[in-house]
Amino acid sequence: MNVNAHRESPHVIGIDFGTLSGRAVVVRVADGAEVGTAVHEYASGVIDDVLPATGAALPPDWALQDPDDYREVLRHAVPAALAASGVPASSVIGVGIDFTACTVLPALADGTPLCELPELRGRPHAYTKLWKHHAAQRHADRINALAHERKEPWIGRYGGKISSEWQFAKALQLLEEDPEIFARAQRWIEAADWIIWQLCGVETRNVCTAGYKAVYQDGRYPSRDYLAALNPAFPAVLDKIDHPQSPLGARAGGLTAEAAAWTGLPEGIAVAVANVDAHVTPPAANAIAPGQLLLVMGTSTCHVMNGEILAEVPGMCGVVRDGITSGSWGYEAGQSGVGDIFAWYVDHAVPPSYVERAAQRGMSVHELLSEESAAQPVGAHGLVALDWNNGNRSVLVDHELSGLIVGLTLATRPPDIYRALLESTAFGTRTIVEAFESAGVPVTELVIAGGLLKNAFLMQIYADVVNRPLSIIGSEQGPALGSAIHAAVAAGAYPDVPAAAKAMGKVHRNVYLPDPDRAYAYDALYAEYRLLHDYFGRGTNDVMHRLRTFRNQARAGGQTS
Amino acid sequence: MNVNAHRESPHVIGIDFGTLSGRAVVVRVADGAEVGTAVHEYASGVIDDVLPATGAALPPDWALQDPDDYREVLRHAVPAALAASGVPASSVIGVGIDFTACTVLPALADGTPLCELPELRGRPHAYTKLWKHHAAQRHADRINALAHERKEPWIGRYGGKISSEWQFAKALQLLEEDPEIFARAQRWIEAADWIIWQLCGVETRNVCTAGYKAVYQDGRYPSRDYLAALNPAFPAVLDKIDHPQSPLGARAGGLTAEAAAWTGLPEGIAVAVANVDAHVTPPAANAIAPGQLLLVMGTSTCHVMNGEILAEVPGMCGVVRDGITSGSWGYEAGQSGVGDIFAWYVDHAVPPSYVERAAQRGMSVHELLSEESAAQPVGAHGLVALDWNNGNRSVLVDHELSGLIVGLTLATRPPDIYRALLESTAFGTRTIVEAFESAGVPVTELVIAGGLLKNAFLMQIYADVVNRPLSIIGSEQGPALGSAIHAAVAAGAYPDVPAAAKAMGKVHRNVYLPDPDRAYAYDALYAEYRLLHDYFGRGTNDVMHRLRTFRNQARAGGQTS
């Protein structure tokens, strides 16, 4: 490395733009030590009710943001983190960011968001569409149907299905619902790339969002022919997104005088190409070798892993060349519901006696149920659940599936169900692991990041169910640390991301090892899970779809009682 | 009728011997008015932990009673009911009883229970085995396997399976675990018949328990050959149970001087032949016509109905000639878990917010959840459940099945699940109704008795799901009223049970009528129930059995965590 320990120790800043706030972390380049952090909440948060500029109600499933909230993070969180760290601004040699994705906005050619034009301030489509804007499902459905009909080569790289969250679905909705905004948008850009533009004054496009969210494969976007078949005016979207691709860890440019004034950082320091929150985390855990499957476990789980070969893994969210680390195929898969299933259970199905007991013992209900669950032998609850309360992304790609629990008796108690739900998500991860391996992409180790790693019992279940060692990230700010690593590379402190990850990434290896007896016992339960998984998930019994249809019809105007 | 309204109005007494107590009700013969009632709890209750005489622990699944507790009901509840009624003892012309069944005890030839012999006081097998004594399952399994192997003609009349609760299973356990007690038992007798013996000094055997609990069909018990194949010593059981059968409503004898002293009733008044609690209830609801299916709905549901023809209905508990009303075939079916599933849910899966809200509104959690459930259109919860948390009696006869719920989402709330559970039991009843009809036994009306009839929302669900009018019994003491009706017939006040039921039975007809729209909507949900019912219940996927096996193995000595 290029750092001279005898001079002032250099630092980098990683900024993680989340759903409700942005977090800046000051990181020492030499060893990845996190020396200061600050969080700034977005003033407008998630705009999903009414548009503040007009007070007009938004339709269901909309989720917008105001891009100036992102600039405010630069103005407040960065100086605050620096102040908290106590290190001089002059020691900062680079800045990197990661963002939620696909979070995308229309802009002018100079980067001005359309929503910042006074005459468009009252137009919802002029704003950033947040990742969880889910109002473009019917556009996504058309995108997918046509792709299969035309046998588009890229569809297989996304598990056979493009999400309504992604760039083309959101752009098609924009075109068809507000064609004037579509026409005036000279750029259609990920917020990740847009904030980099704000920092260094230069438009860049990172390979990660281009590949995972904008269907950029083998050097090209979907063809004009295909887009025209969706809507004759739609090929124009290509002009709004076309731009040379920048590799992860590259220098996007130097910090502008304006951005230096916002942040208090030195003008001209390196600004790294943008990243996505999940995909930037493997370097933070130094888990970028092929076979190291990193799970970002929170309300849902995102699985990211480098592979040496290109394979079409069933149900994956995407496989992108250089999408996680340059030189590898970056795979992404996901489970739509994990922590939020546990939270749903605790919030809506745990009786007062447990809530009171947890309070008396000064612990959370999750902790109490985990403790009591852990006292059971594998299988003693007699239950199996399907972890589809929020649908299934991988490997079935079906968000209209639903949850199931079987084996209930009058003797079933909360720790039984809680454990069965924890296990169901581990079975879901094992299903993904086996899909990778069946496609020829080995998985040798699980590395865990995200809020759920604090549940040691859950971690042990995953190790036992998947029958592989479990390592855990050594940072509570994984995405920001990953962004800082990319900043260090962009600043030239390390030759590449792997070298920086080795020095700055933090992981505790093999914290949880599978127990052979439990792993053996889980094989039998997992076999039951897979049998139910295929019966309910692959069309043998489409009851879950039919129940959803009944539900929607009934809510649309049925009789009561 | 024979009652002369100008003389002192005659009365009868019905006594209902339950699991924990006995209830006596004084009933006016003319119109069935219930003029006084009293309850006496059994001092020893259910003996399922240790034997009081020795303090010795009982094995799992045992449930005994002390028969003197039944006499105590005669000594206390009858005089107390009479006192409460204010009518003179001299107005009482007869007494009838009903009992839990199969509740059976070994006795000497004079009726002395073996447990009352001082030298046998410490022997568990000398006591009454209560209906829910479940320690004879392996004996029942052998009884069933051999019956099928030998194609015994009677097995089809019990849905293909004899219960471990019944007389032969309990007797075989007695023989093989304590052959001395078996040998000393000169009589093996239902507690129902035993208490009649105590009242009138004469042994009788009622056709109801003989048919439903002792496999008495077409004038005979199972053959000596068959019994000898189970155990060479087992045919001797026939000598202990053989006795002429007495029809329901017949006079067993006159009240003895001793029993008159216990009860305060006139010596010599009519004592009716014994009845069983569920089977005695149809007359109390004046629901003894063919096609009137009476449901006794409580923790479980017992379905009883008279039919004009003999048919083998899948999964029925039994069909017995004259078993409910003389001259008809009496059918019995059952659901193993109904109210206890709802109670399980409320006790173990309802969060504090609902419990608190119910308390604030001064209602039960059941009432609150029913109210909120009732506000939903059919199908709006998107759920279907299988009502097998306590196994399935009819139509699958498989107590190792378990509960299931499908359709869970993060938006699922307690009223959704509660309603799905209520509906699942209605689907279970519809399955039984359809099994009767498919076998050629029409069901035209449901008549409801038991504690659950107080839930009007549940009643409406049953009417809509089964798509038939629902009538409800007009007495809260149905079994005791039914026993009183039999007492009136035995005393000669009416020529037969139908005539007495017409005068004394109480029913509110067509209280709940099916709503055509809801019935139509439920057809779709019921189709889903049946699909799951057959998939999980008929061997396509035996996951419920395997999960139970895993559970039992794990509990027998597995590793934890």
C-alpha cells in the first residue's frame, strides 16, 4: 500500500444513502478503523402519501423522494462525522458512496432533477422513484412477457423476471403516465450516480446498477426493436441512460469546490464511482472470493457472491460481469421476507405472557423466544413453515406466494412457531445455495452482514441448516465501510478493491460451525420444506394464488359476515 | 299424554354425569320446563397424576375416576336441585341419567367396583377408566389391524377404526397389564349402566353404549375366535359384558330404598335405562327425525343423527340400530378439535393489544375477534386452515394429523386467523355432511347444542358454509333435559321418546339461514380446504405424520439448539 505511516494518517469517507437517512463514516485508510460517524435523516423521508408541493394524494404503491435530501446528507452528515472523528479534514483523501437501488430520477443534461424546475414541482413523475415504488408492476409484467415471447437473451440472467422496481419498468410507467416529463428528461439516472455527479460535477454510470437494475449485459442495453414493441416512444429511454460504464473502485472525478464547501472536505480529492448498498458490502467483510456468499440479513435478505463462471441460476435477481468486483461475475439472489416475518410474528401473534416475561427480564421478545427455542432439539416442535409471507424472490420469483405453517397441535407454543419461522428462512437460504451449486457455482462459506447477525441462535440455525461455516462481518456499518474501501482505491491508496478489502475489510471467520447431528436432523426437515416448496410454489396446487385472488376480489367489494 | 293438569304437576329428574361433575335438573313433565338445577363436583375429579390411595404416579395418558364420586352426585346434587326447584319430592315420577362414554369399570357380580375392595384400593386398573384414558392405543391398533386382516364385518360400521377409548381396547389393556384384576372382574360395565344399577338395584345394559362403545352389532359382540386371536385369555371379556340389551326410554327398574334415601326421591319411581351425553341430546332439541344432524359443539364436536337406512359412512364413529332413537339407525361422527382450537389460538397466539382492548370493552377475546372477523367479506383474509390441531376423527380417522394454515402475509392480523380457524371447523362439518349424503344418508338441517352456540358469528359461518338452515337447542342443559325426557317415558308419562321429545324438547328453528352470496363465496374456499384435506389427509404427502415422528424422536432424546 501507498500509505506512509510516518506522515499524517490518511482517511476516507464512506456515505451510505438508505431509505430514510444517510450515514457518513470516517475510516482510516491503513486498517479500516471507523473513527467517526454521523446520520442525517431525509427531511421528506419517503413520499408515499401526498406530494408536499401540492398536497395532492399519490396513488397506491407510489414511493418518491426529494433528491435535495441527498445533498443535505452531504451538507450535514459529512461534517458531523468528521467532527465526531476528531481527524483533520486535510487527512481525507477520498469519498465513496452507496445507495439504495433501483432508486432513479429524471434530470436535465446538466444533472438538474426535473422536480427542481419550478414548473414541474407539482408533478409526481418529476421526482425520484424510490426502490420500493411498486406502481409499475403492470409495466414490468409487459416487459417480462415480451422478453419471453421474443426470447430476449438477457432475461435468463435475471431469473426469468425483471422487477417492477427496476429502471425500465419505472421508465415505461413514466412514459405512459406523464409523457411530457419523459420527453423533458434528458437523463434517467440512478440516484447513486446522480449524487456522484453532485460531488464531482461529472456524470458517470457504475457497472453495478447498470447491470443489476438497467439490464446492461454484454455491453448493451435491451434493443430498440424490443423497446419499440413495448411502446413506440420507448426507445428514447436509451438516449437518456446511455453513457460509458465505469468500473467499481474507479475515480469518478475530483471533489468540486461546491461539494467541498458542502462537506468541509478538501477540493479535488478522489470521488469514487457509485455503489449499491448490498453489493458494496462484500469488500467490507473481505468476502469477495468466489464461493463466499454474503448475506445482508435484515427485513429481507440479499445474497451476493462472486463467481468465476457465468451461469443462469434459477430465480437469481441478476448476474453481472464486474457487478461486485471487477474480473468476476457478480451474482445476486434474495429472500423477500426474513426479519420482517419474525417481526410480524412477534407483533401480531405473541401472547401477553411472553411479552410480559420478556419485559420483566429486560430482554426483547425476540431474545426470549430465541432463548426458549434454543432449548429444543431439532424437530421437537413438529412444525415446518414456508417463509413466503412477503412472497418469494429466489428461487421461485413469485411475489404472490404466501406463508404456510404445518404441524400445529394444541400443544404448540410460541417458541415452537418462532423457531419454525427462523428455520424456514434458513431453508430458503439453503434452497438458494443449492440452486447456485446445481448451476455449477460453488458456495463454500456464508458470510453474514446486517442487523440479524446479532441473533446468535438464528446464526447457528443457518450454519446447521446450510451445513457450512458461518463468518460474520466485523462492522456495524458495512455498506459505509465498503464505500470507504472504494474511496481508498479511487484515491490510489490501494491498487484494487481486493487489496483494499484485505486491509480494511473486517470479518470474524467461522464464528458458527455446523453441528453434524443437528445438520443431519435438519436434512429431514429440509426435505419436508422442499416438498411443500415445490407443491405450493411450482403450480401443483396454486391455492396461494387463488386465495390472493379471492382476497382481492372480496376487498374490492364483497359482502360481510 | 297422561298428565292430568288438575292434579299435582308431575316432574322428572335428569342427571348428566360429566367429566368433572354431575348435574341434576328437575323438569316438568308437561312441557319440559327446567324448574331446578344443582351441580356437584367429583371429589377426586380426573385421576391422571397419582393414585390418591397410594400416591403412586400414573403412567402418561392415564385417566381414572373413583366411582363413589358418582354416588355422591346422587346424594348431593339431586336433593339440592329438588330444593332449588321448590317442587315436592312426591311430584317426581322418574329419574334418568346420561354419562360420558366410554367410561368403564370392573366390578363384582353384585356391582361392587373392584376399587372398593380394600385389597385392590392401590391397584390403578381396579378403578374406572374415564373416556379420555388414552393409554390403550397400542391395544386399539392391534384390535383394528386384526379386524381388517380378518375382514370382521363390524369394522365398517365404525369408520374402519375402533377407538382406544372404547371398551375392548381398555379391557385388553387391563388383561395384559393386570391379569389378576381382569380375572377378578365379574362385570366390565359402562359407568352409565353402573349408576343405573346403583339406583334401581338391577343390572341393565343400554343399547347405546353397547353399540357405540362395545361393538355390539346385529345382536352380537365380536366373536370368541377373533378375541382369542388378540390374546388367548381375552374371550373371557364376553362373560363380563354379556347381558340382555335394554332399549332407550325403557324402565330399568324402580328406585331402591337405599337410592331413595340418598336422593330424597320416592322409593319405587321409574329409573330409565342409561344414556350417553351426546346421544341423549337430540330428543332434548326435538331433533330426532332423519336428516336432522345434531351437533354438540364444545371443545370438540359430536355429530349425531338418525337415519332411515343402514350405510357405511366414511370416518363415522359408529352406526347403531336404535342407538339414538328406537326404530332408527343412529349415526355418530365427530371432529376432534373445535372449541379447543379456538381456545388454543386465543391463549397462545393473540397479542396483548387485543387482550387489552377486549378487557377495556368488557368482552372476551373471542367476542372481540368474532366482532372484527364478522366485518370482513368472505375470503378477505386470504387464508385457509385445516382444523386438525387435535387430529381428525371424521372422515379421516387419523389422530396423528395436525393443523395447517396457508395464505399468511405480513398483513395478516388476528381477526383473519381467528376467522379462518372458525371456518376450518365449518369446513370440517361440511365434509362430514357430504360424507353422509354421498353414502345415501340425507342431511337436511343442522341443529346445534353445546357451549359454542352462544357465538352467533360462528353459527352464521356454519349456516353459510354448510348451506343449510341452522336450528339451536332451547336448553342450556341439553343432556340433562334429554335424560329427563327418557325418565318421563320410563315412567309412562309418554308412550315413547318421540312423543316426549315433541312435548318436552326445546328448539329454536331456523335461527340462522344461509346467505346465498356468502354460501357461494364459501364454495370456493371449501374447494381449497378439500384439496388440502385430501393432499395432507389421504397420504399424498404424509408430512404431518413424519413431523410427528420427528417430534417424538427429538423429544425422546435429541440434541438441543
